Amino acid sequence: MNALSLFTAREKEIYVLSVKGMGCKQIASELGISPNTVKKYRSRLMQKAGAGNMVELAGRMAGEKKQAA
């Protein structure tokens, strides 16, 4: 099972916008939520994937996509 399958729909939205380079304030504005909520979602994403930061998370997710192919 890959980490992406453990993410909720909202967590997936946050992840996609984050890897596109958007910051917390930009994501919050896009989704109509507070920047602190975005930070909490990012924290949960990293925890579920066992990543220490968003760069590591993106790298892990890219690695899983390559393994699945």
C-alpha cells in the first residue's frame, strides 16, 4: 500500500498544491481555509508518509510512483 492511498481527499489537495510550489498562504486562499489549517494538513501528510519535510515527502511519493510503474 502506498502512502498516497492513506491520504484523505483534502490532504491530497494540499499535497498537490504544495508540490506545485504554492506556500501555505496561497494554498489557504485557494481552498478557503486558514494558513494554520494548511500547516496542520502538511504535518499530517509528512507524518503518514514518514517524511521530515515537504521536499522529502515529494521525493518519497515520486519514488513510490516509479516503483509502481
